[in-house]
Amino acid sequence: MAHDHARKSKVWHIRIAARMTPRAAFSLFEVAISLAIVALSVTSVLLLFPMGVKTQQQARFRLYAAAKAQEMVESFAASHNANANIDAEAMQAWDVPVGYRATHPDLETRLSTHLFGIMPLPMAIARRLDSDNDEIQKILDEGGYLYYSQPQATTNLDPTAYRTAPPNEAQKLVFAVTGYAQNNAIFSFPWKAWPYYVPWPSPPAHGIHKPEHLPATAQTFRFPLVEDPTKATDPFAYCWETASDPTDPHMAVVFDHAEGGLRYGYQQYAYQRRNHFNAAEANRQVRQQRESVIRYVQSALWYAKQVGMPASVIDPATTTPLTDFVVLSGPYSGRIDKQVLALRYLAHAAMCLTRWYPLDRLGGQPSTASPTPTTAVLCDEVSLRGALSPKVWVTHDKIIFWHESAMNLGMLNAASNPYDWGSPRPLQRATMMDFPLIEWDLSSTTSMLPSTQLWGASQTAVQWRPLSASPVINANRSYQFPEHDFSTVWSANTDKVTLTAPFDAWQRCRQLVFWAVDWQAYEDFETAPSAPVDASKYPIAGPLGAPGSEMSFDARMDYNLMCDPLLYMFRNPEKLLAYNQDVRGLPTGTDVSSYHQDSEDGIEASEDKGVGRAHLFNGVFGADRNCNLTLDRGPLPTTSRMRAMSVGRFNFYDPRVPLVIR
């Protein structure tokens, strides 16, 4: 038993010792478990890493998008919108570009030009881009564009800065404008570029004009600028204002009228030859000028009487000027424009007296109560066209009365009657409120203007009728085409006017949507043709040539030198980047600076103008879209598709009228 006890005790101690001895290594199973945990941790980190990179990249592009959106809206709202090198008047709306879509006050229209650096992405590339909810493709399907920008800020493209511009990651931004454009106000009424401005007061408006579109009635108002027989036709002018209103035959007398061997009106006074060879000749011409200026005043007084101005205005006994309209008698009763014109002409004619007669000769200030031949200038009665002009002793006080009354009523008329076009607007008071609100009447296809042939072409065109916020009265004729009566073009659907209707803020809201995508990775990103260019971006010349010898439509396309610094909304937006020949056969990395359109002549030349240059106008050869003057190709084939990452949306106000915020 003692032996058994010893054996059991030994075994027990061995077991205790075994339990107390530390292990030297992990088992294979434990190692496997540990490796699995480590692998899972590393895999998780690796999976999270690209998500972090993507988040950081998305945050960076959101900053780019916010900066670009702010820059674009600022440029849209603050940049001028004049296009000084386009024709503004025609006999039909489609014969001048001023009323085209290209001049509408929409953000993408204003900025998508070669002067602001916002350009449509080639349609072939845009169609390869996927986005959430397929938004990009829906925009394209509805006729919209996807845009990219130049590496520089939203200002005019400067080819001289291309090589010095560093690579710009912001070009990976593409963007679109969502929300439909509204029916905007017409930028300028194409039949007559109203408002017309003249200095106030002034004589009947006149100026240089080619003879090709002057009817017989207007031809009678032609005159040489210098009364010299050797210069009877070069140069010449005509008095537009006397030809503008066929219902007023009296206005012409104020400008030029011959009767009884004498000439009356402004022309005979202002356009006389004045060559002072000696003192005697100079004195003779002074006497002649004094006589001619009196005849000018007589014609203005005669017109005021024919218009029906009361005697209290024609020969005032007070120095207090008019501050409100008067009541006219006779055929022009109710015509506010006529009394405004009469006072404008009379004030100007009377002011001309002050050049030839000193203040004391005009009665002093205040003028002598009882005028005499030494204290006033007599404008005696004279028979013109069978009617007598009033007899008036002109004094300095009367000149002041007519001048101040003319200024008051001219300003009042411009402010009160924006849709009465019978009188030009005072140049001293040019404001945005002088421009009438006119929109195209899109309410019905039956209200469109009848089909009319294009000037100088066999094609015909139709056009929406213009619709004004209030009926336009006394529209008269335009300066360029005084023979054309456009009184029948207006729409009768006055209840369809929307420009003056109340609106909520959301109705004027559109949205800029930005995506980030490396579209320059495509192999054809510089050789793909430009996106389709709206035909309204071609600034064709207005009608030229006399009826029967019209300048052809093709010739009109080639007539204007498209002066880039004066055209802000026209041409292919990629014009300064576009190639003038096929570059697909050139190796990658080729210097293409000499392949740019107008690369030799500078930006004022027009390599894309005229017949036979439509392929250049449309940019069919592609463009240097990263602006580095080198032909580049990306690694991605054209069969691949990319996904664009949404990075920002920005609401902006969409105006319906042309405006500039300074």
C-alpha cells in the first residue's frame, strides 16, 4: 500500500508541475485565428482608404464647383451685353441678328462664348458620361448642353497665356443649367431699334444714310453735308424725322422749305458755307446768318401753330415754364408727341439766336417788358404752304421759357409714355425705363407672321409676332428703312402678356449642376467636333442693296468683319481653340499653335466667316481644349463609358430682361 501511495503521489506532483510550466508557442490553430483577424483588419483599412480618398476628392471638387458657380453668376450679372458690330434694324425680324436667341439674357447664352470661356462639351463625349438618375443624358435629350471651362477664370480667352497657364484640375468639372429658360423679353425690337435718342432740345433728327432703302418721299429729304456743288453727292444725309411720320407733312418745313425765293428751316441755317476771306465777306456772312437763323425760328413757330399749340405757349407772357402737357387744337388734338416735338424744335431754334444777338439785344435778364427793335428780335409773319406763321418778338425770357418747357415736357413724356414712340427720347435722360417690354407671342401658331422671303435669298421664313406690355402708338418708321410700315406686325393677344405679370421667386429660379469626371482621358477629347452651334450665333449683315439689286444672302454672310472685341454673344464658343484643318493624322504632342483659327491674324480676324467656311464655324476639326497649344490624346478609347460624380447644385436668379448689375 505504501508503494501504491508513493506512485500516486508522484503522478500527482507530475500533473501539478505540468500545469505550472509556461507554454513556449501558440498552436497552429491559434496562429490561424490571429492571422485571420489581422487580415480582416488590413482588408477593412484598405477598403476604407479609397472611400476616404474619394471623399477628399469630392470635397475638393465641391470647392471648385462653388468657386466656379460664383464666378459665372458674377460674370453673367455684371458683364456688359452690348454687341456693337451687329445690325439692329431690318424690314423683317429674321434679317438681323439682334432679336435672335443668341442675345437672350440666359446664363448659358451669355457666357457660352469665346469671350467668357464657357464651352459646350463635344456631344460625342457628353453622350458617353453616366450620372445619377441618368441626369446628364436627360439634359442632352431635352436639347441642353454639358459645359466645360477654360483653365483661366471666366473671362475672355487669351491665346497668349495658354502656355503659361498651369494644368488646371478644375477642367475636370462639367456642368449644365437645369430648368427651362423663360420666354424672355426681346433684346431689341428688330424692326426699329427703339428707343432713339437725340440731344434735347434739337432740330429734326438727321444723319448719314445710303440711298438704297430711301423711298421717293424720303429721297426728297436728302441733302449734301456741305453746300458745295462739287460735293453734291459725297457725302449726303437725309432727315429721318421728317420722313418718319407720313401723317405729318408739316414737320419737313422745320428742316428745309423753299418759298418766295427764300429757304426756311434748320438746314439752310446750319449747313451754309462759311469762308471768311476778308472782313467785308465776314460781315456779309454774319448778316446772312442772322437772317437765316430768323427764318429757322419762323419755321419752328409756324410748326408749333400748325400742331395746335396755344398762343400762351407760342408767345408767352410769363416766365414760368410748362410742367404739364397742354391741350392741342386742330388735327393733332390728343397727340402728346407733337407738342413735345414742337417745343423741342422751337427751343432749339430760339437758342440759336443767342449766337448772333447779345443778351442786351434780346432784352436782358429779366427781359424788357415792352419789346422794341433794340430789345427784342422780331420774327415776323411769313406765309409757308398757304398758312401764316405767328408774329413774335423774341426775348431772352421767352427763350428761357421755351427751353425749360421743352425740357420739362420732354422728360415728362419719356417717363410717362414709354409706348408712345412719336418722339425720340432726351439723350440727357437715357435710362433703362426707356426700353419697352416686348416679348414674342408664343401662345398660338395661328398668330405668326405670314411667310416672307429672306432678303437676297429664295428661302422663306415665318416669325412669331411681337407682343408689347402696352399697345405701341405712333411707332412711325425706322431710321434705316423709312419706307417700311411695320404697324401690322403686332400681336393682338394683349391678354397673353407675361412680362408684367406677378411672379414668385421660384418661377425665376434655375440651377447650375456640377459633376466631376476626367473627360480629357478620352483619346478624342481634342479631335472630337464641337457641339452643334446655334445658327443664331452667326451675326449676318442686315439687308443691303436697293430693291431689285439686293445683296445676296451669301454675300451678307461674308459682309461683316466679325470683330471679336465688339461681339460678346456670337460665334462658336470654341472659336479661338478650334482647329482650322484636320489634325487627326498628326502625332500626339504636336505643336498645334499654327493650326488654331486666326492664329496668324489675331483675334480680330475672321477665318470662319462667309460661305464655304461653315465647317470652321462649326468646329468640325476639334479644338485645343486644354489650352496648351499641343495635340493631346487620352488613354481611354471612345467605346468606354465614364461615370460623372455629382459635386454641387446652385440656384440662381434667371432674369427675363437684359440687365447689367454694376
